Amino acid sequence: MDPFSLSWTALRETVAALPDPDFARPSGCAGWLVRDLVCHLVVDAQDVLITLVTPADTPPTHDAATYWTVTHTPPTGDDPLDALTVRLAAAYEDPALLKFHLDDVGSAAGRAARLADPATRVATQDMVLTTADYLSAYVLEWTLHHLDLVAHLPDAPPPPAEGLAASRALLERITGAPFPTGMSDTDALLLGTGRRAPSAGERARLGALATRLPFVLG
């Protein structure tokens, strides 16, 4: 299975298996419960579908790394779009409805990705990318949000190892700096994107890179 399909399938299967009470637990996204994050994944799936049917006839302007914008200010959850997501998620009321919507739209996005020609060019957010680069960028999206989903759910499965490795490699391309070789992919992603603060020992291992953290992707 290709990295996009692998990471997206694993994320959707994890959501599908969550007990209803878990939807009211915190996620790894500031200000969002698990249900809010799942609602965001529905919107992400819609974005994938829209982009894959928005062809471009001009040369690529971005690749999987430059697709991302980087800041150093972690989100607070107060952004208007973040607040809208919370309201949308609350409107579902029953977690089963959220699960159904994610499965419905998410399955379609997965099928569209498998059927897409990797060499074609697509347009999104005033960018042109090859389909391959666009889907590669979303491996990082799915993997980070899988980590967010299970941040406070110790019994839920983590992202697949292949997605973690691919996401770490892409994060290192985005930042232009490798993380320490002995650091796990999960820790590199969590520390690199500001999802948790480094310990004193980790800060020492990171060296000069620690002064550049976090890399907040958007």
C-alpha cells in the first residue's frame, strides 16, 4: 500500500474503532476535543477530493515540502476557522454520525487518490503541484493528526511506522535540518512541530536545532 493510502486508512480505522466516550476527550490539537479533530478530518478529506479534480495546465510551483508554510507560533485554538470546526463538530451530537461522515467522504478521498495519475498537476491554495507531491504532503498531515488523535488515548493504535518515517523525512526536508539519528520518528515529529516540549536531555541532543523549535506547519 502506498504511504498516502496506508496512513489515511490507518487513521480512519482508528477513528472507526473509538468508543463514543473518547470523542469527548482532549486531542493533541490545542482547544480541540477528539470530535473536533475528526470533524477537521472530514474537511481534509473534502479538500483532497476537490484538489484531485482541479487540474492545472501550468508547471508546478511547489512540491511536497514547499506546500507547507512554517511559523514558530503554536496555535491556541482561538483562530476563527478552529472555532468554526468546534461548532460543526458539536452539531453532530452523536459520534456515530461523525464516524459515518468520515467513512463516507474519507473512503471516496482514498479511492480518488488511488485512481489519480501521480504525474498529473493539480491546483490548490494558489499552488500547483504534481499529484504525487500533493499526496506526499498529506502523508504528513495524516500522520501528525493520527498522533493528535491518540495523544490522550493510550489504548488506541499509533500511526503506521512507514508513515512516521516518511513524515519525519519530509519534516527534515521542510526544516532543512535532520533530527538526531537515535531519536524516534514519533519524538522527532512531536518535538519538531511543537506538540510537546523537549526535556533537558532531548534539548541537549537536539543541540542548535532546539533553538529553532517549534516548526508549526500550516
